[in-house]
Amino acid sequence: MSKSQEEMHVWRKKIEMLGIDIKSLDQHMHNNRFKLKTRLMNRHFLNELDKIGLELINITGTFDGKVMVLLEAKVS
């Protein structure tokens, strides 16, 4: 498993531990951003994502009722 796959696996587990139902999670390699697709996203989940080190960049809805959340890992 490559370093980026391991990192993706770790982030996926952390997000699942928050109780977020992940429909898909993709990583953009050129800017280290994550695109999360889910059914529900509220302020509580956004605050919890912030606590684990993911910063909200953008959030949009889709026609099929999903929410696309663009996240970026915070620089420590």
C-alpha cells in the first residue's frame, strides 16, 4: 500500500468514527484535498471534522440528494 493510500485509509476511518455515512471519498493529489460525498452534513459534523484536522473548503448539494464536501488537511 502506498503512502497516499495509507493516508486515505486513515482519514476514511477517522471520518467514519464521527458517524458520517461516507458514500465516496476521493483525494486530489495535486492539492491534498478530499472530496467527501454523503447524505447528511450539519454544523456538528463540520465542527468534528475540524477537530480531527480537516478544514472545510466548499460544500454543495447534488440533484440526487447527496452533499459534496471539499475538505483540506490543516497544516500544523
